[in-house]
Amino acid sequence: MHSDVAIIGAGIIGAATAYELARAGVSVTVIDRGALAGGTTSGGEGNLLVSDKPPGAELDLARDSLRRWRELDPGDIELEPKGGILVARSPEAAKALAELTATHREAGVDGRDLSLSELAEREPHLTRDVAGAAYYPEDSQVQPVLATAALLTAARRLGATLLTGAAVTGIEPGRAVRTASTTVHAGQIVIAAGPWSGEVAKLAGADLPIQPRRGMVLVTGAVPKLVHHKVYDASYLAAVASDDAGLQASAVVEGTPAGPILIGSTRERIGFDARIRVEALRVLAQGALGLFPSLAGVKILRAYGGFRPYAPDHLPVIGEDPHRPGLWYATGHEGAGIGLAPATGALLAALMTGGVPSVDPVPFSPARFG
Amino acid sequence: MTRIPEDPAGVFPDPATITVDGQSRPARAGESVAAALIADGRAAWRETRTGGKPRGVFCGIGACFDCLVTVNGETDVRACLRQVCDGDEITTTAPEVSARPPRVPAADVSVPIVVVGAGPAGLHAALAAAGAGARVLLLDSNPRGGGQYHRQLPESFRASRPEKAHPGQAEAAALLARIAGHELIEHRPNTTVWAAEAAEPALRPGGSNPAEAGEAGHVLHTTTGTVRAERVVLATGAYDRAVPFPGWDLPGVYTAGAAQALVKGQRVRPGSRMLVGGTGPFLLPVASGLLAAGVKLEGVLEANRPAGGWLRRPGILASAPSKLLEAAKYNLTLARHGLRVANGQAIVAVHGSRRVEAATVARLRPDWTIESTRTVEVDAVAIGYGFTPQLELAIALGCSAGAFVDVDSQQLTSVPGVYAAGELTGIGGAVLSAAEGRIAGLAAAGAVPDQRAARTRGRYARFATALAEIYPVRDGWQSWLDETTLVCRCEEVSYQTIRDTVTEHAVTGTKTLKLCTRAGLGWCQGRVCGRNVADLTGLPAADHRPVASPICLGDLAGA
């Protein structure tokens, strides 16, 4: 097989990149060892968040991405501008939260301080034991597997090829990707294999510092609309930014259009250990009840886990390997990959085709790892 | 739709008064809420979230979640499992916020052997292990032991002739009496295991001491507390498989197991004129039980044509003499009512506005495609297409499993210390389950194997293999569906949606399909639709359910 670009990974990042490249008239083959959206993408809630990113390169990428999500409209992907609410549970946290909203406003993000009565109006079932709160109307959500399927289908209609069930066995940067059954000859190769990107990069002789960061989510049965926004404890920001390998948990609670409430979030670096641990589920339940005590009688139907692609500096890795021309990376988005996907795809497409990037590519360059 | 009049089982239940949507209604203390509602003339008491379709009992044994109802402010209670208490307030519309159910007192315990499930396999495993001198904790989600096969009437029914409800009552009563009387066995009813995992003593400081924890290799999280055990015998059984057909989600369509549970365990008739259809010898006791309860049967339809299969296996029937006797007895009951099993026929559609009013019965070709049809007026049907094992706890503990859990000659799974017995390892009936349970119990206790049990298992396992070959579910059922037929009842996902999603998005994975269509994401978590979606798409079924049974968020937080 021949194509201009071979993308390894049919998750949200691979799908968005394929779509942007196909739109630019580039021939693309997307290769995945499993089914589309079968890895990290299927383990995510589908967050499109600006509220959890302090001003900087990642926020720029997120805002560019959010704009693109709204314009994309690739079919029914349950895009919902539900808005995010951050809750501070102590006076110190409230002070830090107010500072965050102020710097966000300076950067042009719509971050509003909420009075406790405004908060109660927006989330009637939320605990009253709150020291401060903020509202981010731009925070949104998509159903990540539907979004990936829709983007890949749109890319295929533009001529892209999807190869699933094809584990990559070899990579020659700038030349070809081999699987057990076929060789895809391609001048440009993109590794978009999420937390497995480091292992895939080894096949090209590259050392990419991406590690899995485990997360678990609880899902309730379908309930009436009890939770209206994505509501999370402001301590989430610290957990995201933490480098700790141990179990970190901060409460994230949100309703979905299909009825179930999703409850997150945990973070731990334990390799690719896929077991669901009851201890972690218990911590999630406690966190959710701390925010919404009246959910005590709601029934948990299922729990699932995933692995986020963790980069040591918490920034996505988007760009060409400085030592291996023709080998590109699009990974390291940690828990923000769904939100950042369209901008990532557009940025890579611009860099590969000589277009004008809409965000500064330098902070994301793999060259930063030397 | 009514209680059995002049019940031959001689029941004298305590009366209870419940309210249904504010109206006072008579009920029997200890019966299931579903039985009370059906006896009160309701076929349905819930409407689906998106389609507004009526729902009542379907599986009858807690697997399908169709019968959800609000009891005393607690939403999403399975009516088929909840026992009526005097004064219960039942509502068919849910309040916005669910009341948290009263907490069951829970105590964490450490035991050498835990047996999960008190059906034939679990009961025999517990007795065998205790007989070898081991202390056993027997957990069961039902109020009384016996499982589906030895289903017992509620104690509060005070039946004077329970053998009229269950032909094997004498054996069941003796077995349960031995369990109750055994000083080494603690039987904990009303206990559901909602998660299972390998013990990680380091994770819970202040738990058992390290030496002890090192031995207590497995942790079961239950509704009555956490159980740590060195050895686990899983005997979680199976539930009926139903294949979809147009109208199969109408109230009045019951699984064969539901029909049996209502008659045998609740003394309620699911309909007055019924058809029984599907495949496998289980249809016979179900039909026989319905006839004994005074239901008029319009037919017993076996989709396969088993005679040839039995003839090609001479000696197989002789290897399981009790089965032959049972079948003869049931056939005699049918004959007394002027009935005989119609082979090569099936219920391929049911019709009605809010409940079953008629059924389309088809004569099938050998591949189960439809040859010709006729319409039969009925108010309910019972369907059974074999059984699906409850694999989730085995999978959570890491046991290797395909369609069933893999075990060795001692019923040991691929995980040291975890044994499996009964329908979990293959569908073969109560005698095989009992033998497997005995073997597993002895092995778990480290006792000398019982050669007789091994021989029984050998004979009945051959019989079970023959059953699977003679009564397969053939692909022709897929031709019964129309585009709007729901495949996933919970999330109301149609055959067309599943087919089109696979084609449009080139879906090649089970999880991807689930998340694109929501088929299998609802209350039953794919227990009902999983095998059917797998057959329709060629993608493998997934039985990985880390939350093995729904649990209240408040209970999980405090667990």
C-alpha cells in the first residue's frame, strides 16, 4: 500500500489528524492494532475544557480546538456546551480560584465568579458547604467514540483508508510502516498511539518519554437531570498538574445527554495495570458525595478505566522528531486529548503541508526532549 | 395475571397492604413486588426513557432490569427481587432524587472458604467442604437457598404442600436442612457480591494482619460486608437467553425462567392463555409448571428437531437416566392436557398495543428461517433459548473464560484458589451442577476427591455436550427481525441502528460498537443483548463487568 501519510492510532488524535490531512488533499492510511477508538479514547469522558488550563500554550491549543469542535459538526457526536463549574471547599482554595478566574479573564477566557446563590441556582443539588465557585460557560463535552467514528468516516469519504486489527511490527521513518499482513509505504509517519506511543516509537528507534497515567470513572444508571454542568472540585487542578505517581483523586461529576452521571477522577502511574480497584472506586464515590450528598441513593451501574498519555512536562507532543525526518508525534495530551484533538490535527496538517499554524507550535515540539 | 386459585401448594401467606401510586392494594408478605403487581392485574409498570414503551417483568430473576420500580422512595429497584413488606409504598414514576435504602448491617470477615451462590452447585460445594472439616461461608442473593432449580416458596407463605410447587421439593428440603444444621456452614441470604478482586493487603492498612492477609487471597465486596477468603467457589449460575423478534419487548413476553419463577416461587400465573417456545429440554418443566398452575397452553414450540440428534447418539440418554425419567414425566403432563411438543416451530413475532394480544407462530426450516406462519391469540408467551452463564465475578477474579469458565478436573479455574461449578462451566442441569459442586467443595477444602461424583460428572457432562449439539441457537433467528426490532431493550437500540453503525463507521470492536450505539450500556449491561449483538455482528461478546451488580453510591462510598 502507498499513501502520503501513515497514522498509527485510530483514536481521537489519529482521527482528527487524518481528517485535517484528508481535507488538505493528502492521502492518508490510519492503522490500529484494535478497533477505532478502542484505547484511551473510549476511556475518556469527552471533555472540551478551558477552565482547567491556566493561561499558556495548552490553553491556546484548547481554545483553538474548541472553536474547531463547534465548526466541525461531523454528525451526531453529542456536542454539549454544558459549561463547567469549579467548586472551592476552603477559603484558601476560594482565593486561589478567584485569582484563576481573574487571570483567565485577562487572557480572554469567560471565567465568572459565582455567588453562592447563583451557584445554588445553577446546581440545586450541590452541597451548600462551599467557600467559592466559578462558572466557565465555554466548557463543553462530546461523546468521544462517536466523535472519533464520525471524524474517521468523514476522512474515509475524503479518500483516507482505515486499517484496524493491524498491529504495527516495524517503522522506517520517512519510508514505511509494517504490520503482520501488509506494509504501508508512506513518506510521513505519525505516531498517535496515546499512552502506547513510547512503545511504538521504539520500533522507529526513538525514545519518546510518554507514560500511562491510569484513571477510573464511575457511571450511574440513567437519572433525571440532577447535575447540569461539569462540576469539579478546584483541587482537580492540582491533581492534574501533579507529578506524583500515587493515587490522586479529585471529584468531577457531570450529567450526560443519555442520562447517566459520570463520576471521576483518579490519576495514578502504575504502568498498564488494567484492573479496576474497588479502593479507587470508593474514593471516587466519596468525592462525588462530597459535592452532591443527595446522590447517595443513585445506583452505580459500571466502572471503567483508561490510560492517559502522560508527558513529564504535562504538555502535548506535536511535531516532527528532530533526529528522524518523516517521523511525527501527536500524543502526550494526558486527560485532555478529546478536547485538544481538532487543533492538534490542524497543527500537524499545517506543519506537514507547509500551511500556516493557528497556534504557536514551538512549545509542543518533540525537540524539547533533546 | 392472577394468583393460582385453590392453590394445591396450600399456601397461607400473611396478608400485606401496599400502596401502588398512592392506592391501597392487597398483597402477600414475602412475595416479590413483581408478583404483587402482576397479581394485581398489571403487566407493566414503567415506561422506557426514550421510547415511552411499557415494561414489566421479562427475565424474572434479576438479570434484565426491565421491571424497575420505586419502593419507599428508592428508585430503580428490581421488582422481581424485592420482597414485599407490609406498608410498602410502590410508585411507578420515579422521584427526582432516589432515597437511600436503609443500610444493611455489614461486618468484614475473613474465612477459609466462601461459596457464591446457593443453587445445586453451591449447596453441594458448601456441604462437601464442610464435610471435610472446613469452615464455609455460603453467600446467596436470594432470601432462600435453592437457586433457580430448587426455588423455594417464601417462608411467609407457610405452604403445607410445597411439593406441588416444586416436584423436587423433598430433595431440596433435605439439602437445605443439612445446610442449616451444619455447624461449619454460615449461610448468608440476601447478599449480593457486587465486586471481586485479588487481595492487596498493602492497600488497606489496619485490615487483617499481613500473615493472615497473605493467605486471604481474594476479596469479595458484598451488600452485607467485605469477605476475605483463601478459597472461592463460584456457583453463580446462569439466566435464560432470549433471542429478539418483533414485539419481544411487549409486556407479556417472559423468559421461560421468569414464567417458572412466577409460578414455582410466587404462585402467580403470568398469563391465562400462553405459548411456550424456544429450544432445549428446559421448556418442558416450564410448560408443565404452567399447566399445573391452570394456565391454558396453546402450544409448546421447540425450534429444533431433536429426534434425529438423539437417535444419532444412542447410549447418551441412558447415561443420564434421571433426565430421561424427568422428560417422560413432563411429556405425560403435556399429553394429559392434549399437548405435545411441536418441533421445528417458534414464536417469531408478538402483537398488541400495550401488551401481548397475539403471537405469530412459524414453521421453521432447519436453519430456523421462516417457512410458513399462523397467528395464535394469547395474552402471554414464555421463551427460552438456552442459558447465559453469570461470568462477571469469575472474570473480575481473573479466571480464564470463553463462553464458560475454564476449569480442570478439580473444578479449579486458571486462578489459584478459585473454583467454579455448575452452569458457570457449562449448561448441564442440576445433577451435573451438584456433582461439580461436590468436587469443587472437596478440592477447596483440600480433601480426597470423590470418585463417584467424578463419574457422575463424566456421564452428565457427555449428556450436556449432546444437549448443546442437539439444541443449538441457529442463525436463522436473525431473519425474524425487522429494522425497528429492539436488540438492546434497555437503551432501545434497533437492529437497523446496530447494522448501519457497523457498516457506516467500519466498526470492528465490541467496545467501539457499544459506545457508538449504546447497545449494552444500559441497566442490564449487555446481559440480555450481549450474545445477540455478537451473533448479529460477528464481534465477540464481552462479559467484563467490574461492578457485578448495581450498588448505591452511598454504599460504595461507605463500603
